[in-house]
Amino acid sequence: MTFDRPDGARRHRLESLLHVDVDGAGPGVRVVRPDGDVDLETAPMLRAALAAATVGRGVRLVVVDLDGVGFFGASGIQILLDARGTAGRRGAGLVLAGGPPAVLRVLELVEVLHTDLAHAPTVRDAVAAGISG
């Protein structure tokens, strides 16, 4: 699945700022892969992808692969927290994976990394931690 914001002339510009893919990584595991900048304008694309990732029978874990993210603003942080809550209500976990130092630093500064949001160095590690935890 691919999620791009479908609102006319702005779509092309937004697609150049953020592209989000959702794919499987085994039974019951979905990986959300944002690529680009997550800010106030592009955050709805991430929200849509995370919502889609948690829908369906048997989804036990959603992994958000941050390796392709260049900028992560406050709106993106709120979306991650909301997605964690949604996943939990649906019986699934949410784990972050990877990410450049600047993105991880933002998550640390607002005190959500490792406290509100679990993080693993790689998608493979996140899947292992999410399934066993």
C-alpha cells in the first residue's frame, strides 16, 4: 500500500516531501516506511498509513521504520502517540525502528522515546522485540 495525499495541485509537492509505504514483515506484522519529512503539512499522510496498518484481523505489531525520515516535527510525534493508542486498543503493539540521529534526538527531547514509544535499532530487531514483548 502507498499513501499520498490526494488533494489536487498540492499533491505533487507533498509527494516530493513525504512518501509512505506499508508492507508486511511476516504474519501479523505491518511495517510503515515514511520516506521524507514529517511536518504539519505532510503528517496526514503518515496518519493515514498508520491507520491502515492497524486495520485487519491478525495484526499484532506495527513497526514504524524511521530510516528514511529527514525531519520529524511535533505533529508527527502526536501521530505516533495516537497510533500507539489505536494499535493497543486493537490488540497490537507499535515499535519504532532505526532513524537518523536528528530524528531520534527530537523524540528523546520530548521524552517519548523508550518511555511512551518503544524503539529498536532495526526493523528486524523491532519485530523480534514486538512479538516477544
